[in-house]
Amino acid sequence: MAGHSKWANIQHRKGRQDEKRGRIWTRIIREITVAARLGGADLALNPRLRLAVEKAKAANMPADTVKKNIDKATGNLEGVSYEEIRYEGYGIGGAAVIIDTMTDNKVRTVAEVRHAFSKYGGNLGTEGSVSFQFKHCGQLVFAPGTSEDKVMEVALEAGADDVVTGDDGAIEVITAPQEFESIKSALEAAGLKPEVAEVTMRAENTVEITGEDAIRMQKLLDAIEDLDDVQSVFHNAELSE
């Protein structure tokens, strides 16, 4: 998500992800590779890998593809070694942007990220230049019409930090990163299935961007998201039609 719980923006992002199914697989494979390399192949002992495998299943990735990439990461098969690098910058109207990448060539990656920013009217910043405007947390978003009382009761009982209902009726549950899985499980056990469930960088405040500026900002975000080495993009822009 873009750091806020506007339902239209969630649906827009999900639609774009559906259009890029092949790219989604590539990003999940990289996440599986890094998670397995850092934490081992045992799903029970590696929550990051467990979450990546869940994403793979949701994206209909074959189980043998998942296993092969775990084996590569843990040394059972030869594979590529990826490095995680975060970039920060400014978009249209001073909107804050965070880009998480996984790369086997950081010289190439930073050049591509910088080019995307400069081509579409943004600026690549320095480390820490915008990250203070975001909170690292678990985030679960439920569709408008979901029982707010039930979500709040289950989430808070399970230890969630906050439950926020947007003007459009979408309900957002915020958790500590380490509590995300247990709270997600509690909600699903109560029959509450989130539309979005992820550990993310959530913007503390949003910047509303309209008209031509909103179109330019979307082009910038699209250009960044289309880069092969980019895993996730977080921003605080609230784009109006």
C-alpha cells in the first residue's frame, strides 16, 4: 500500500499487480532466496521465509519452484547472491518515497533508480532523508462493509497496536512487525480475511496530490516499480483522480 488506507488506491495497486504477474513471481523468488539465506530453510524457525512462501502460494507459484529457490539459497543448488539495498527520495510535491531493492549489481541498480527519479521529476535522496516519515509495522486491511466491531475485538485481543477505520469504510489493523503473523492468524481464525496483509513501511502522514501532478507522480511510481531490481515501493502520496 501507499501508506494509507484509501480503498480506491488499494484496488488500483492490486489491479496493477495482477497485470504484472510475472514480475510478482520474480520479486517473490528473490525474497524467498534472501530470507532462506539469512534465516535457513526451516519455515517453523524462519518467519520471514514463511511469509514469503505464503505470498508465493497466493500468487499460484508452483511448490517445486519455491523449493528449488530455497535450496539455491541454502547452498543445495548453485544460485545468484542478492544484496538488499534501500533507497529514499522525493516525488512530485515533495512526496516521500522509499524503494527496497534486491540486486546482484548495486551500481546498475542505483543508476536505474536515479534515472527514474530524474526522468519523472523526482529526486533521489540520502539514507534517512524520508524514512523518519514512515513506521515499520504489520498492516492488515479489510474491505468496506467488514464488521468494525468484530475486527477491533479480535485484533486488540490478539495484541494489535491500533485499528483505524477510513472515511471509505476500509478497516486497517496495525501491528508490531514481530506480532504480525499471530494477529493475522487470530483474525483469519475468526473468519476475517484481509484484502492486504503485509509487513510494510506505513506513512505517518500523507500528501494529497491532484490533477497533472497526480498523473506525474503515478508515472514516477510506475517507472520505479517497473525496474527489475525493485522489490517494494512505499510512499506517502494520496493520489486523486
